[in-house]
Amino acid sequence: MSRRVQVTFDAGDPHRLAVWWCDLLGYEIESANELVSRLLQSGVVGEPDVVRIDGRLFFADAVAAVDPEGTGPRFLFQRVPEQKVAKNRMHLDVPISGEMLDDAVTRLVGRGAQFIEFGEHPGHRWAVMRDPEGNEFCLQ
């Protein structure tokens, strides 16, 4: 039996990082408005625990991003107090058409990513990058 996975990112600003990854992957922010509204009305969470963005309620310290086609994993971005200090032991590989690689690197650097280096094997080239909070990923 196969299982769907969720990829969780620790973040200083989960909402900003979620929007950044949504733009890169074509994902959407998952609506939490009804759940957060119910929890707020019942007193399970208070006003300091929520944030309003574009008229919708979200948890202040966590937000999810989902593939609108329902095939990719769900991403959860959760607030943590510490900054990233070491290299990831795991990273995401994001497919980019080979002829679009340089343009994608330039666009992402313009949106706050950091370019680390290009890698190459015969017939295959990729870019090692970091998102705005330092999480490593590759464009390939």
C-alpha cells in the first residue's frame, strides 16, 4: 500500500516561505479559514494564534501548500524560533527544462533564493540553490 507524504519546512516566516514555494511549484495555499474560524469561535485558539490574510483566517504559526492537481505532496510550513544552521540531510529536486535552467536561476535569485553552484554529469546539468530561509534544493 502506498502512502502520501507531507514535506514539512521549519521557518521563521511560514506564510512568506509558503507563498515563495507555491510560486515555484505552481501550488496553492491550503484554505484553513473554516477550521480556524471554528477553533477561534469555540475558544480553542485565541486572536494571537491566528492571522488574517486577504480576508481569510490562518494559523499564525503554520500554513500548508497543496498541489492543485492533487498529485504532489502537501507542504507544511511551521514557525520555529531558531534559524537554520546546518546543511539539510535531504533536499527537493525541482524539474526545470534544461534550456530554462539559467533563466529559472536568475528569476529565483531575484525572488530571494541563493544560487550555490551548477553541477553537471554527461547530458545532465542542475543548479544547487537555497530558498529565502536557507533550505537547499536543486533545479534540474
